[in-house]
Amino acid sequence: MTAGPATDADVSGWVADLGLPGLVDVHVHFLPERVLAKVWAYFDEARTHYGMDWPIQYRLPEAERVAILAKLGVLAYAPLVYPHKPGMAAWLSEWVGEFADSTPAAVRTATLYAEPGVEEYLGAAVEQGARAVKVHVQVGGFDPRDPLLDPAWGLLAEAGVPAVVHCGHGPIPGAHTGLDVFGEVLARHPRLTAVLAHAGMPDFGTAVDLVHRYPNVHLDTTMVGTPYAERFAPLPPDWPARLAEIPGRVVLGTDFPNIPYAYATQLRAIAGWAEASPALGEVFLRDVLHDAGARLLHL
């Protein structure tokens, strides 16, 4: 069993020692500069919003962030965008499609909002090759059960395009967050391929239950089990055992660049779970860090 990387400089060598060609990260963020500036300004006020500071680790120009992911050995990633009001999702989807076309390691993604016409621009994005769709219930402030979204959920279920959905209450509850709320969406669209962002933080046990219940639901690791997140959303003691129940359904996510710690920190957390359970080990690590994400994004 190999320990997790001590620093970012150790990541690519550690990944190679596992016999992997690189990492597949399904949860990173690239946004238009003016939108990203507003996101970073929000995190600058994190003590007001969350009661704790949230210093952005990789607050760098776009080209430098792309280069850092390459140096880390991230061979493919889903650059996720998300709107906070109506009228944004279509042009954000267009922007991120263009970003992916000009960035070899990035796959095409899209986003959505509960608004008239959502199925048209989402359908266009899927036809143009979107391999994942970000849905941010907390930031968007919309109800994922809104009838306006039913055609969109159905479209994604039919196309097999995964929706990376931030629907848990972490780090703070939103107007329509809660795994019970998104569970109603899954009940209506049981074939939907969904990735519960942050493993449904902080309702980790319920998230695993949804993976058991629906064949195409996955968890991503974004921020989960890091020392920072353990302060407000600690994992249950049986977390490694619960993960052993759902082989192949956990994928790497990190929230790069908007994390208050080094990228290697997330990988150490995942390595710790693998080490804690004999049923996990390096097989689990290889699947989470590369194989499951490659399957999900159809690489």
C-alpha cells in the first residue's frame, strides 16, 4: 500500500507508482474571468459566509492553472461552470465548450438552470459533445424538481451524460439543497447518471444509500475527508467500509483551483481510506483516481 503524496511535487510520481497513466478529475472549475473574479471575491468573504477563512490555493491566471494540472499528471478533467441566475447557463455552456476545444486535457461540459428553453441549449451542448453537466442547486437557488427541468433530466438520462450535482447541504444549506430533494429527481428519472458532488456532504450515509438504490449514481471525492472539510463535515467512522459496498461508483473530484489547501491533500485523504480497509487498497485507488472517471467521461 503506497502512502499518499506529501506535496504536489510528489503527485505525478505517486500516481505512476500505482501503475496509472495519470489522474481523471471530474470536478474542477474554469470560468470566464469576470465570473471567476466574483467567485473568488465570495470566498474572500468566507468568514462571513461560512464562519471560517477559505484562502484560494491556486489563485493564478488561467494558463498557469492549466499548466499546474498538467504537471500534477491530470490527464483529463471536467471543467465545470455554473450559473447563479437565469440567462447564464447557455452562454456559460458555450464558453466552456470553447475552453475545452482549446485545452487538450479538458473535456466538453455544460450547465443548466431551471428556466424555459433549458432543454434546447442543453440538447445543443450534448449534441456538440458535452460529457458532463454541472448542476449547482445551492448557488443557483433553484429546485431540481422544477417541472421545467424534467425534459433536461430525461435528455441526460437518455444520452448517458453524467450530471455532477451539488445538492447536499454542505458547506451551508441552500433553499433547495438536501439529498431527499434530489432523491425525488432520481425517483422520477431512475436511469439518470448522476455524480453527487462532495459525496453529498455532510449527509454521507444517505449519499451511499442513493448509490445502492440507483444504478447510475456515483459519488465524487471533492473536499471529502480533507482536514479542512473535517472541521465542518466530518466523515463517519465506517466510511471506508461503506465505500467498499459500492465498488466502481466513486470518482476523483477536487474543486481545483478553488480549494484552501494543496491538491495533494485530497489524494492523501483518498489514500487513507484505501489503507483503512482491506476491501479497498490499491484496486480502489486505481479505480477512483483514473478508471471510474474515465468510464464516466467516456474517455
